[in-house]
Amino acid sequence: MNNRTKVFFVQQIDENKYETESLWCKVEDNLFIVDNIPFIAERVSLGDTIEVEFDEDDKQYYFEDFVASSGNTTVRIYVYNDYESKIEEIRNRLKEEGCDSEVFLERNIIAVNVPRAISYRPIKEYLDNGDGNMWSYEESCLEHEY
């Protein structure tokens, strides 16, 4: 096994409808550490340590359970179509606050990692100010108190 591998997270989105997201994970001593910010998977953040199961038929790893939380928060921002040109501006503003982000341009989604060590309050205020105007957002894995 090399140092990084894809792990698949299966998310139920409706009664009989599922969506799958693959996340890169670092592999250290048979532990898998999430190495990118999730766009779809719920309750998981960058840096979380997880258990996986290898499916022999698919030849892929699947998320099984959590081992340890990183303490990071994952936020997803759904940018309204009229404001898609503002995506980089939004990301730069969040970077100034100490947050990394990734973009899923086909869906106008910004996945944001809020590191454990920084205050969530100014980020929450920024998100609330744009909520309903330029975007909507969800705290898909809230580990911070505010």
C-alpha cells in the first residue's frame, strides 16, 4: 500500500438514492487519515482518522467508522448562479481567516476546512452575512463551539 489511497464514502440522499464520494486518505500504520475536504460526505473533516473496509469485488476501500476526530469543522457553501464569478473572492476571504477550501465548479460548491486551532466566530459571521443573498451554507461537520 502506498502513502495515499482513495476511500469511498456512500451517502444516502433519498429513500432509495445514494451518492458516493471518494476522498484521498493518508495511510499510516494501517490507519487512514482524511486528506482532502469532503463535498458530499457528512460528519467527516480533513484530518479525521477512520476505519475502512476493503471490498474484494470492487477492489476499493470503503468508509467503515471513525477512530478519532481532527477537531476541524467542514462547511459547504452553495454559491448561487448569479454569484459564481465571486467564488475565488469568497475563497480568498476565507483563506485570510486561515481556512483552506476546494471547489466543485459543476455544482458551485466551496468545501471549507476550518482548522481546530482558529476561531470559528468570524467565519460564522461572514457566512451568515452572505447566507440567503449570495449563497446558502451547511455545517456538515461542526466541531467548533461559537
